[in-house]
Amino acid sequence: MGRVYPPTPPYEVGREKIREFADAVCATDPVHRDLAEARARGYADVIAPPTFAIILSQQAGQQLVDDQTFGMDYSRVVHGGQTFRYERPIVAGDHLVTVMTVEEISSRAGHAFLTTRHEVSTVEGEAVVTIWTKLVIRGEG
Amino acid sequence: MQVGTEFPAQTFQVTRADLVRYAGASGDFNPIHWSDRVATSVGLPGVIAHGMLTMALAGQAVACWIGGTAAIVEYSTRFANPVVVPDDDKGAEIVINGVVKKQLDDGTTQIDITATCRGDKILGAARALVRAR
């Protein structure tokens, strides 16, 4: 509890990754694909759909999966809840680092509940989005 | 946006192919989203959709409702019931509804979202805070 993991290596946000993600979530707005449209709306490059930030949360969360002291069985993990608080959209060309904090661990009815907070910022130090991820690790029963 | 305004429902059809596409795009390769064998071995009825895919589709509905005139500043949900996606061409149908709940003191507007599949509520306490641009 309260454990803070080291910052992730920078994640470089690519235009094609944003387009691929937009396709996968039926995000039809041209601001996710068309550079001219994104610039006309005041962005430096194409912007990511809101939940794209989950990629950063998962990248940081991998530290938990890899942490042997946690011993988490990934196939038993079910997503309990998710919150994003945005300072601004994620833009292609961003280099993002994520610092993960374990906010809460509890156990109820044979299942484990885990809340992590992920502070995502650019390598230059600009805050971009804060993410809270709630996971349920289902018991063997 | 007037408090009480109900937005038109948005419907999304989610098939196994969509789950594979989302897994690849997001990097979430948890086998409960593509393997019936693993899904049933951990007590699920079968392969289920990524909660984040449902959340993304609901977010897409919000983006459609508010257009380019507002920005989502906060977005949160619980995952109430899993969306079981059968291995056929039809998959599962997800219906998203939304209502303007209230105007907050900080100038944002709260939109409450409901999402159902086969009549079951799949998102709990889903809401987006949006700000006019």
C-alpha cells in the first residue's frame, strides 16, 4: 500500500498507433486521423481518443505483473473500474512517462481488490492525464 | 446543454473479431478476451469483451453527442456485468444512453451514461465531465 514504482521508460505516441486505436474503438472523428483537421482545431498533431491513456496504465501495470512479491495471476484479473482525469488530450509526438502508485489493496468474499493511480506526464514534465485503475483478482473458489 | 436532455441511443455490435482488434490496438492480451478455454476455467460463462472496449465505445457515444464543441475532462465507470461475446458473426449488441445530469460550479457539465447488453447493465456509475470550448 502506498508503494510508488519507478517512472516507466518514455512511451512515444505515434500517429499510426492513434489511428489503429481509433479504428478499434469506432472513433470516427477525423481529429484522430487527419493532421490538417487536428491542426485546424488547434492541436499540434492528431489526438488520441480519451481511453487511449489505458495503454500507459497497462504499461505501468506490467510492473505489478512482473513483481514476484505480488504474485498476480493475470488470467484471474477482471477490470473493476476505471477513471481518467485529463489535463489535455494525448497528442501524437508526445513522449509520456507514467508513475504508478498502489493506492489500495483489500480482500472481500475471497477476491482481492487493487486500486492503482497512474500519473502520466511528458518527459518535459507537463501533466497530461491521471488514471485510476481498479482490478479484481478472482479467488480460486 | 440543458439539464435533463437525453441524448439519442447509440448501438454498437461487438464480435470476436472486434475483441481481437481491440486486443492488438490496446496491448491487452488477457486470454479471457479471446480463449473460451481460459475464460471458462476462471469461472466466466465464456469469452468476455474488454471492459475498456465498452468504456471506449461509451466514450465514443459521448464524443458524438457533444461534437467538437466540448472536451471530456474526466471520465469514469465501474464494470458492472461482463459482456459475453459468442463465437458467431453477430456477437453482442451494446446500447449506450446518456443524459445531461447537472452543471458543476467549475463550469463543467456532467453527463451520466448507461450501457446495456441483452438488458443487463454493463457499466455502473458511468459519467463524463465535459467542458465547453
